[in-house]
Amino acid sequence: MSHQTEILKLRQALETVIVGQAKLLDRLVIGLLAGGHVLVEGLPGLAKTTAVKTLAARIHAEFRRIQFTPDLLPGDLTGSDIYRPQDGSFQFSEGPLFHQIILADEINRAPAKVQSALLEAMQEHQITVGNITRRLPDLFMVMATQNPLEQAGTYPLPEAQLDRFLLHVTLDYPSADEELEIMRRDRSLHLSEGVPPLDAVLDVATVLAARREAEQVHLAPAVERYIVDLARATRNPGALKPEWIGVVEVGASPRAALAISRAAAALAYLRGRDYVTPDDVREIAPDCLRHRVILSLEARLKQIGRDAFIAGLLDAVSAP
């Protein structure tokens, strides 16, 4: 039995709360279907946190929001052993990472030692405290937000941390009509009795079943080769265009190709298809590559931006 109808119902339920930001809502659902984590970057007031909280509310799952601050400690995420003076023993107290959906709000405000506490959890779905390793829930998803504007008091995410995110989504301002609708909805909420509670539209078992179905979406050999060609082109872009010689300091790893294949399959599933098209790959590839490609100083001198480079790469690599 296909669960595409339930997933589409979830997607539509998100739009009842979030105006515009269709790309963000699609990417959150894709992360859910692909079993990957999502990093959302945008200026304040673009509904980053609201979108993530709405997704969690629409799923009958355990949710925890973590506000990242400079004084946060690793144990505040993973949990720690608590001494029991009654019998002289230690009892483990689980941290917020043991929930199913995690909102890491302003993740770049925590120091490196706290960010590193997420590495094992995000990659291996487990947490090791002391000598004991504990498994995390089957549905474990980290959705992180960060503000690119403020640099004071922030700690840039290391490459190893960024690589754990399936998608890196950047947001832009809504259109004039969308902003007008946002204002009208806000006024209507203030004139009414407040924000009504959000009902869950599907449960964890349905999400996991839909995830297994998305994994079965067909990926033709030609599309597989196209994905690999895109990932490899980031490592030697000068072979495509002479003006790109030396513009990339670090290209995408093989994990990027895995991310594109998983995300493209989830996108095709969300679109109601059981096969991936080259257009699916082109649509999702920028969000899979954006945080995995580091441009060089020469690129900055040539005024080549990261998104412009990836867009040019998609035009230069021939699709099947």
C-alpha cells in the first residue's frame, strides 16, 4: 500500500500555517522521506523556526527544541550520568537528542565541542556516554537553523558537521502577495482567540513506511551516472571551463552523490512518481552541494559565488 497520499496530506497541512516558502516545506518533507537532516539558513523573520515546529506538530512524534547558546555543554544534548547518593550508583539521564525530531535553533551559536556532540548522533543514530552506546529512535531527524547575517558570537560549522546534513536550504524574502497574506493571517489570529492547536495528520509508523517506499523509487543507470558526474565535476571544474581552474578549494565527497540520489528519489516520491528524472536531480542538487563545496580565494577575487558556481556546473554537465 502506497503512503504517498498521507505524505501529500502532510505537505498540504504545512501550507495551512506557512505562507510562501514552498521550497522550504518541500525540503523538510524530503528530509523526512530520505532520513536525512536539514540545515535551514535565512535572515530573521522568514519562518524558519515556525516551519520546523509546524512539521513536528503535524507528525505524532516526540519533538524537542534546543536553543543553541555559547554556554551550552555537550552533556546538555546527549545526557549524562547522575550520581545517586542513596546507593552510590550512577543513573543515566537522557538528553534532548533522544527525541525523534530535533530543532537545533541557531546551531552556529554553540562552540565546536557542542557541535561535535551531534556528529555521532547525526551519522550513526547513536550516542556514546562513558563506555555505553545507546541507540536513538528509528525516526531521528535534526532540523537546524542559522542566521547568516550576525557573525558576532557565532561559531562557523566545521566541514565534518556540515557534511552530516543531507540538505542546506537558503531562504529568500516572500513575494509582495505572500507578505500581504502573512500580515492578514497574523491580524486574524490576534482578533480571534489565539493560535489554534495543530493536529497531527500522520504517525511515525506511516513516515517510516513512506521512507521505505521512497527508497524503492527507480534510479536509471543514466541518471546514476549523471549524479556521479555532477559530484566529480566539483573536484575538477577546470576540465569543464578554463575560467574555473583553481576556483574550488575542496570539492564534494562521494557522500554528496549519495545525498543527491536519496533526495532526488524522495522528491520524485513527493511528486507522485516511482522513478527519478534528470530534472529531479537538477532541482535538488544545489541544496545537496551548497555546503559541501568550498570555493578558493581565487573564486572570491573573481567574484564567483557558491550558488552561481553550482548553477553554472549544472549547465555545464550534460544531462541524459
